[in-house]
Amino acid sequence: MAKNWYPIIDYSKCNGCLTCANFCPHGVYAVEDGKPVVVNPLECVEFCRGCQKLCDYGAITYSAEVRIHG
Ligand code: SF4
Ligand code: SF4
């Protein structure tokens, strides 16, 4: 994947409020089992942080920021 900007959900922090999924106007998220799932990462707008700003639980980071642990 050439693009490297899309949200990654930390499910240990996410409480399933779905604010992010309901907000994003680009169809990046779907909802599965009551949790947001990133299904269309290529639709995410580069450097947009709209959903992250609305997440009160600090559960959203972006692919470009994530370090792989281990
Ligand atoms: S806004 Fe945050 S807590 Fe709410 S569903 Fe999205 S990631 Fe989870
Ligand atoms: S960063 Fe913006 S475009 Fe990307 S999923 Fe969140 S609200 Fe949608």
C-alpha cells in the first residue's frame, strides 16, 4: 500500500461509542460487533485527524505514527 495514513484503533482503549465511525464522511469505517473497524484505509484523507479529535478515549492513532512493537 503506497498510502500510509489511516486510523488504527487501540481496542484496549476503545469503548465502542462509535463517534469515529459515525463522524467520518469518507466511509473509512464500518461497524462490526459494536466496534469501529477500518475497512477502507485508502479513503482516509491524509493528515486528517477528525475522528481522532472526537475520540475521548485516546484510542485512535495513525498508521504513519505507529511503531511496531516486538
Ligand atoms: S471514538 Fe474512540 S472510543 Fe469511540 S468507537 Fe471510536 S475509537 Fe472507540
Ligand atoms: S482521519 Fe478523517 S478521513 Fe480518516 S477516518 Fe478519521 S475522519 Fe475519516
